[in-house]
Amino acid sequence: MAKKPHARNEKMPLAEQVQNWLDIVKDDMEMARISFSKRKYLYAAFFCQQAVEKAFKACIQAKGEFPPKIHTLLALAEKAGLSDSIDAEGDKFLETLTEFAIEARYRERKVDIEVRCTKAVLGDLMKKAEEMIAWLSEMSSQLQR
């Protein structure tokens, strides 16, 4: 199987680097939808966070910078230069999404957070993630100009 080029490959044209991040975003959201359909709501939240994280990294890459190897969405928004464009509700969403992603990795914390992962909560979370991703995809196009 041929190895896909990594989104951080500095020899690759900038537009292709950004598109690679956005391709990963699509894959992560597909996994979120599959997890949601299987009622694996914590995993759906985890993949939503991964998708939004990579959408921010596409924006950072679009500015000609290498995205940092961090996972906190508010910090990535700051690095992308987009934090001033996100309202208080958006900040809260990014904090919540980051928490789901971090807590899902640790078994001892997983039980506590799984209780909050209901179908209704995740349905809303996924809708907001898709809206955020659409906006970040547009921003990544604008930042490349």
C-alpha cells in the first residue's frame, strides 16, 4: 500500500499540505458518524475533536506555519489567529470538545465522562463540530491567499 504524504511535508506545495489536513478532517468526521451510529458516543466526541483539531491545523498550515503538536483547541485557535473570531459560546464548545478528547484516552477518567455522552448531547456536539469545520475550511482557503 502506497504511503500517503504527511500534511507537514515541507517539500509539498502549501495548498496540498492544507488539503491533506482537510482530507484527514473528513476521515475523522466519518469515524465520528460511524461511532455515533453504533451508539459509541464518547468515541464520536473524540473523533469530532480530532476533526476540529486538524481543521485548525489546516488554517495554521495555510498561513505558511507548521502546526504545533498540541491538542488543545483554544490554543490552536490562538495559533491560527482565529480566537478573536470565536464567541464565548464557541470557546465553551472548544473547551468541551477538548475535554472529551483528552478524557476519552484514560480508562480511569472515561467512566465519568461517558455519563455525559448521551445521544442528544452528541447530536448537538456533532452539529457544532460540522459548523466549525465548515468555517475553518473556508478560513483555510482565505488564509492561503
